[in-house]
Amino acid sequence: MKAIEAGYSVVFMTMNGLSHLLKTEERLSRSRNKMNRLRNCDA
């Protein structure tokens, strides 16, 4: 939570959700958009 308070971008999701996004990213624009947001988060 300190990262959020410090202004970092974060994403919370389950491993199952991440797995689904990775499998469907090339076929579903919704998954592609979510993956783009995930990749743009501060790491």
C-alpha cells in the first residue's frame, strides 16, 4: 500500500486472471487492453 501512497501505478489480480489474460491477449481486445495497462505499471 505504501507504493500506492507514493504515487506508483499498481495492478492487483489473481494468478488465474493473469494466466487468462496471457492466453487471450492476441484474440480479445479486452485482454490486450488490460495487458497494456499491466505492462505500463511501475515496476
